[in-house]
Amino acid sequence: MTNFIMNVAAIAIILPVALVVAEYMGVNPYLILYSALTMAALPFLLLVGAAPNAIAYQSKQFTTGQFFMVGIPFTLIVLVMVALFALVVWPLLGVPALVN
């Protein structure tokens, strides 16, 4: 969602709902918080996602299509990395995936 609206607005809309849903699903709310904040900080697909995207576009060195085509693999890489961290690294640091 952060690729379509500003990342701060996406967090303001999604995070309260996600934290409530996490309780019902038995998922650690901290895991939801860290994952959502990480993904919101990394919008790669479109220009409206973050101010640095617009600044880079304003330099006239990139087209919107180039931004989008480079953003697809980066978004997939970030999704895999966040999943890896959520399932392997964060539990080692004391943030379990499931709440007993």
C-alpha cells in the first residue's frame, strides 16, 4: 500500500487494524509492528511512496517506467528478507512469531 500513498499515511491506516487482527490470530503484535514499519519504509515501485523517490525522479535521470521495473525485483527481495527476519532472526532476538 505504501507504493500507492505516502508511507506515513499507509501506516496510520493499516497499523491500528493490523494490531487488533494480530491479537485474534495469535500473532505477536510486535512482529506485526516491526514488519509493517519495515515494509512502509521501503516503497520502491511508484513515485508517491516516499519523498526520496520524488526527489530522484525530479532529477530527470529516470522515467516512471524505469522506476517501476527496477522496483519490482527490489520489492520482492524486501518481502523475502522481511519474511526471513520475521521467522528466523527476530525470534532469536526475543520476538516470537506466535503468542501462546
